[in-house]
Amino acid sequence: MRGGPEALRGPGMGNRGGFRGDFGSGIRGRGRRARRGKAKDKEWMPVTKLGRLSLEEMYLFSRPIKESEIIDFFLRASLKDEVLITPVQKQTHASQRTRFKVVKCSKEAATAIRGAIILAKLSIVPMRRGYWGNKIGKPHTVPCKVTGHCSSVLVSLIPAPRGTGLVSAPVPKKLLMMAGIGDCYTSARGCTATLGNFAKATFDETVFAKSPYQEFTDHFIKTHTRVPVQRTQLWLQHRVFIQEK
């Protein structure tokens, strides 16, 4: 090579020997590589047979949802994440140690939040709403007085007239707003300072508000007997009577 080692030194290198950076970073430097853009979202392909159904059909036939991507596909525009994290501090000999208490257990807070969000997507269920007084406009409150409990916390939801708003603590208020309830009275008993149990009790009572036909299905099955032959005979007798008359 002509010029010896002096020719290999690029501008601004001074008397320091060797190469600066990668090979070829002397006179004809390559410069920095361009940053790669974000990878494009791959098209989601359903793994189970639920990919052929709509969201209403899944809930109509009580199909369990095993893929969180299904919820993202149908409800991506209206999804919101609300994470409830409680810091727990412990005094040690060295210093104060801070941990995070979450419902989903993990060694890291980020992993716990990610797992809790996926579990919340798989637990989305339709919410039954009702009216207070007369049926004017859209449903705005709970259909009846419902009660849910978790551990020592007991939460009751009471229907309220239109325009009342949500009369509750901040944690149940967020859950009721996400459920689409605009007016409701609440009553809580027990250790409501434990926010995890407080939120779970509110979620349980909003989910398990069933219609009368759903609530008494087992009773109808035991007491109701089918008599198709007797019904057919009565219908034929009624039809003959009308023709003769």
C-alpha cells in the first residue's frame, strides 16, 4: 500500500495509531448506519376455529376465547388499559426497599402488567344494563340491585335515576365507566382499603347480573316437562272445531 500507515489515518485522528471505529472508517468512512424502522405488523391468522365467528356469536354460544388477538381484532379502537399497582415498602438495615403489589404475580412489574392485560382481554364479557323508572332512551344503569363479594369486601350496586352519575369510590367508578354504566348508587362494606379485593368484588357483581331465564334455567329444566303429542292433539281438535263452526 502506498503512503505507509500515515495514509490510513483519516482527518481528525491526530497522531493516534490504529483504526477508529470499524474497518474503512479512515478517509472513506461509511458513516453511521441508518436506523431500522419499526417492523410492520404482521397479519394475524387465527389458530382456533373462533376465527370464523363474530364476537356476538362467540358470546351467544358461550365459546371460551383463548387468543387475546381476537379481542384486539374486534375491539382495538375502543380498548383502554387501566393498571392498578400498589407500592409496598419494607424497611431494611441498609435502606428502604420498595416492591410493587399486583394481582398478577411475576418477578418483574413489566411482565406482570403484560400478563394482566392479556388475562383481562380474555376475560371480557358482555354487560347487562337496564333502566330506572321508565324505558326512555338507552339503558343507563344496572338492571336490578346486585351484590358481589371478594374476601371481606361486600359491594352492592343499586339502580339510580338518569342524571345521577356514579356515586362510588374511585376504583369501582372506573370499572363501572368501562362497563358503560352512567348512573348508579354503590354501597361497600368490609376492608375496602384492599383495592384488589375491592375491584374484584365490583367486577364480579357486574358480570354475574343475569336475566331471569338465565338465572332460573336449572329450575325450569327440572320442573318443565315436554308433551309434544298432547299439544298436537289439542291443536287438531281446535282446528276441527273451527271448521265445523
